[in-house]
Amino acid sequence: MQQKPLQDIRILEFGGYISAPYATSMLCALGAEVVKVEKPRDGDDFRRLQNDRSPYFIQYNAGKRSLAVDLKNPEGVRLVKALVPRFDVVLENLRPGKLAALGLGPADCSALRPDLVYTSLTGFGNGGPLEQRPAYDTIGQAFGGLYSLLSEAGSAQLSGTIFADLITGLSTTTGVLAALVGRGRSGEGLHVETSIMEAVSTLTVDALTQYFETRQDPSRTSRHPQAQNFCLRTASGEYLAIHLSSSQKFWRFFTDALQRPDLADDSRFVTYAQRCAHYFDLVEIVEREFLTKPATEWEKLLTEADVPFGPALTMSGYATHPQTEWLGMLEPERAGLSLVRPPWRFNGTRPHRAGVAPRVGEHTREVASEVYDDARIDELLASGVLFTEG
């Protein structure tokens, strides 16, 4: 049986690209009905002029309904205002003040439904010197410190994927869920606010702690001595990652797997503090050792010794790994794309995701019919205020 804890919760999304749509995709997978408000014809820019065929749009919007309405027209705003009381959550990631200028800001919408959870995602918050600065994932990673952390000291570079937008989506999901719990207790609505710059702090909190401890800016390798971790190439070419942390037990287990009891008694490595001080000496030794055996042999030795390790998987490796399959993380492929399921299980069951994303305005008529009759909807379609295909 599918566990859908947000069944009967309705969300009106004014979201584009990734951060807000990812949040609502998680909420949708948890059972919420999500109506995505889009501009007529082209819809969300992240459709990339491919309508419902863009794999990225599908990943972040499958299972939603699409209402295509022209919010530059007062009649379009009037329709949305009529719909707001029917929804539990309004969620948007426009620049600060943009929806308020249309009469759809938090105060306007809360006046229409006092227990509404109004959720705003921005680049930098709704004030301060960067309030109106545009922000995409790259900007969030740069301002949040991720590029400096993931690079060599003094040589910042791009990362290999999106981090800022996705963590903002998950942070937003958390905020909405907390607000819904609070509403259930008090009966009152809330205005939930977050931003890319705030959300990225959940990924850098350890690095910030390290900064306050050392007053030095951390970079890619500065945490490694404390973590006592390694990413090691084997004789067969695969890489294995090992994380010993401060545990004396795991250090002993590791020297057993290496079949190097001399390292356990080496004065440079006897205690955790000494291993931190001489970490880079240890790296050179361990790297040489791991080049002597293939990955399969090292995996057997490390497993038998109970050393914390894992293969450095590629995305294809993750997608096909038996543990990924056991966890049920991915939907079956549809047209070459697997949707990623939510990272939670309820009573042992992970919610499935609907495999189809809406076409632009696919549900315009049925959503509008909640508040307008057919004749009025036909007028708005004819005038271009509303849009639907077919």
C-alpha cells in the first residue's frame, strides 16, 4: 500500500527552473496535489521549448497539473485569487516583491485564506544589499562557499552538478512540512521564507565550524586529516573511498586489512592526533599499498576487517547498484528516464512518483472550472488569458 501522508493537501506553485519545482515534486510524491501556474504557450522556461519531453522538466514536475494563465492580465490574476482559498499552500520562487506587485503576495493571499502556508524562495532573502540580484545554482554555490570548498585552496572551480538549487528545494520541503504541522496545531497560516544563500548553509555547516575553529578558510583537502578519509586507486583502476574518523578501532581494522601491523605501531600514526598531524605522509603510504591489489580483493579484505569503505560510484554505477535497487530509489525507466523517488520510507514503503509531466496548460480548463463556469472559461481561452492545448 502506498503511504501518502500529504493526501488531500493542495499546493499552488508559481515556480520555475529547479528549486521550487523540486520542492513541490517531493511534496507531490508525498501525496499533495500540485497545480503548477505557468505562462501561456511556452510554460516554465525549464521546459526548454520541449513541452513535456524535456527530461529535466519531467524529473522535477512529474505528477503535477498545469494551469496556463497570463498573470500580466488582471483577469488572470482575478482567476488565481478565486482559486487561492481552495489551496493549503502557495509556493513561489520569483524575485522578491514580484507576486506582491500583482496582488498575489503573502498578505493578499493570506487575506483570502487565513490558514494558508505561503512559501517564498529567493536568491538572497527579501532584504539586504543582494535582495534583487538574480540567482541560479551557480550563483548559490559561489556565494554559499561550495566552489571554494570543493576546489584546491586559492583555485576555485565549478563543481560537477547542481547542489544549491537542490538543497534549496529540500530545505523548502522541510519548511512547508513544518508549517503544515504548525497549522494543524494552531489553525493559523504562516509565511515560510528561505533562499539559496540560506539553504546552502546546511551543506557548509561543518566547514563553517572548521573556519571558526581554525580561522582559516577550508578548501578541498583541509577536512581530510580530521576525517581520516582517503579515495584510493586500485590495481584494477577502480577507486575505493575509506573514512576512519577518530575511531582507534577502525584504524586498527584498517592496518589489519592492509596487512601492515607496522603502521599501527608507527610513532607517526599511533594516536588520532598523530595521524591528523601526519595525514599526508599516511596518504602516500596507503596510495602505494592500494595499487598492489585489484578492487575486488580490497573490497573483500576491507569487508572482512569491518572497515568503513565504499566504491567511488559513477551515476551509472549508482543507478545499477544492487543496494539502490533494494532501496527502490528509482522508478522504472520510461522513455529512457528514471525518476528519483523521495529519500524517505513510511512503514517500510517508499512513495512512488507519477511518471508523466503535464503539457503546458493541460489542466487549465478543469482547474479553472473549480471557480468559473464553462462560458467564462471559453471567453478567457479565446482572449488568451487562459491557455490549453488541443
